[in-house]
Amino acid sequence: MPVFVDTPICHPLDFYMAINQKSTRQNLDKIPGFPCLYRHSVNGIYYAIKKFGGKRKEHSLDTTDRKTAERKLKEWINNQDKIDADAAKLTLGELIQKFEDANAGKSEKTKATNTSIINVLKETWKHGMTKPVSELKPSHLNDWLAQHEGRLKNTSYNRYCGFLKQLFEIAVSDRVIAESPFEEVTTPWKKPQKPIRNVPTQEQFEQLVADIRAQKYNDDAEETADFVEFLGSAGLGQAEAGNLTWGDVDFSRKRLAVRRQKTQAVFYVPIYPQLGTLLERRLKGAKEKPTPTTKVFKIKDAKKGLEAACLRLKLKHFTQRNIRQVLIRKLWKAGVDYKLISKWQGHQDGGKLILDTYTEVFGDDDANYENQQLKKLLPQQPTESNNPKQ
């Protein structure tokens, strides 16, 4: 009676690859006078075979040309010397954890973006998180990027690529791999698309503030309305507004000291007439006398309130950044020098961003403004005082 011995069951594809690898080894002929170089007797492809740390490694050089094979062999051996044998066992999941640890000190916004991309990677990566990083190829990265390329704007696609680049840079620096697979990705960057900027007119801005303030059943309506009004009256971003303290408000010199959240650089913004009225009203309405460290606003974000107001008024979707641009357009139309506008925005480029970007945000209501400017080119009509007939 035959005796059956338990043997591990392997996947058919793994079995095929094992048989194919064995067949390949049997057909490899060593090249005389050139250590570690072998050639397949059937297809003519060259292979590199060498022991590293007592372990035999085989690598296809993907060429039938002898000179190319010799060059690739040297590169492969040099790269293997750069790799830490123990570190080479690192899996993709473990590399991602290294990335998160290395970026723990980044801003909350950056961490949130990274977390979002990592979640997408874990959900849609076809090759598993336990796959060794040393086995990942550019084709794997191209395949994953292709899955999402159609739904991503170019700027978002670039963030995905930036994440992959940083991820595998960690693997290279830790000697997990000699070269990053991202270096051979087919499309590592796309030119950002020109954004469509929607800026409310002064009338729309005032309607939005009034609508938010009119929501009597919302406990934060007054605070949200003041916050939105401040963005459009000071020309500042949501982050700067949310961190402004009463110590930053100098009524005597009629200016605000503002710290740019991205660079931490301090710049000064005039207290414009409408802005001064808003700040004085908030100061008088405070239940307790504020200290220099007291925040001017209790909230740091008016996104939800602004979105709801746009829906109620059936307006375009205006962001808090769009509200900020209301003042920029107002100053521009008033003839304020663009370099001064740039200074009040905390820019360090002498007005280049204002000229190249912000002047593009002037929307559909600018036809009248353009016509007014064109009229300046027409000959001036004589007035009664300089009419020679009189």
C-alpha cells in the first residue's frame, strides 16, 4: 500500500516560476575570464550570479549584448555592496511606517495629505503590504499611479508622485535598496493645470456676510459672519485670521502685525476703514476685557458657514481664499501700487505674484472696469474753462 507524505501546497504560478528558474539555471553558461557573468544558452540573455553575505543572488541583465552586460554587471555588484542584507528584508508596510515616523513633525495639513495618500495606497495596491521593498519595480509604481491618474488633477497627481519619491528615498538612505524604483517612473510630474478662480464681487461678499449673520438659530452665526467679513476686509487667509490676537492689533498706528503661517515671517497690514469698524465693534462687544494674548476670533475656520451661505444664495462655490481676494481686487481697482499690495499680503517677491496670479482672479464683473481703463486712451474733451470759443 503506497505511503503518502504531507507536502506543502504551493500556488500554481509559484510552482511554474520555480520550474522556470530551475530550467534557466540549467541553461546558464559561465563566461570565461569574467567572474559572475553567465549567458543563457537558448535565448542569449546575460545573467549575473554572485554570493553576498554567504547568500547566492541571481539577476537578469536584460541584454544579449556582451559589452552592455559587462557594464550592467559592474553596476549590479556595486549596488549590492550598498545594500544592508538585513535591511533588504524590509516590507512595503514597514517602509510606510518609517515614512510616517520621519514626517511626524510636519504640519497638520501635510500629515493629513500624506495620510490620505497612504490610505489610498493600502486600499488599492495590488501587490500586498508584505512584499519586500527590494522586489518592487518601476512597473509596480506605474501601475498604481495609472489606477488613479484619471481622477486626479495634475497637482494631486504630483502629490502622489512626491509621496512615492520621498518614500523610496528613505529606503535608499537606509540601504534597503540601491536605487529608487521611482527614478524610472514613466510620468513623475505633470504641469499643474491653470486654476479657475472665482472671486465674489463686493456686492456678493456683503450678501454672504449678511446671510451668515441672519442665521439666528445658529449659535456661531455672528462669530462666523465676523470671521468671513474679516477675511474680505483685511485680505488675509484663514490661518492668519484664526491666529490673530488683540496684541497684534495696534489701533494707534492703525495696523495689524501678522505672522505668515507658512514661513512664520511677520508683516504688517493697514487697518482699513471697514476693517477698523469691525475690530472696534468686536472689542466693544467682548464680555471680558481681552488681554494681548486673547484671540480676536473664537473660531479658526468658517468653511462650513461659507459653503452653506453660497448654497442659500445660489452663488458659485466661494472658498475662504476667494473671500480674501475681494480686498486684493478692491485695492487693485483703486489704483494702489501692486508692490504695496504685495507688501500688505506678506509676499517677498516685490509684487510678482500679484501681477502673475492674483490679477487673474478678477471675474466677470470686470468688463466695466476694463472699459473705464480703455477710455483713458481716448482724447480728452475740452472743458468750458479751456474752450477757446468762450
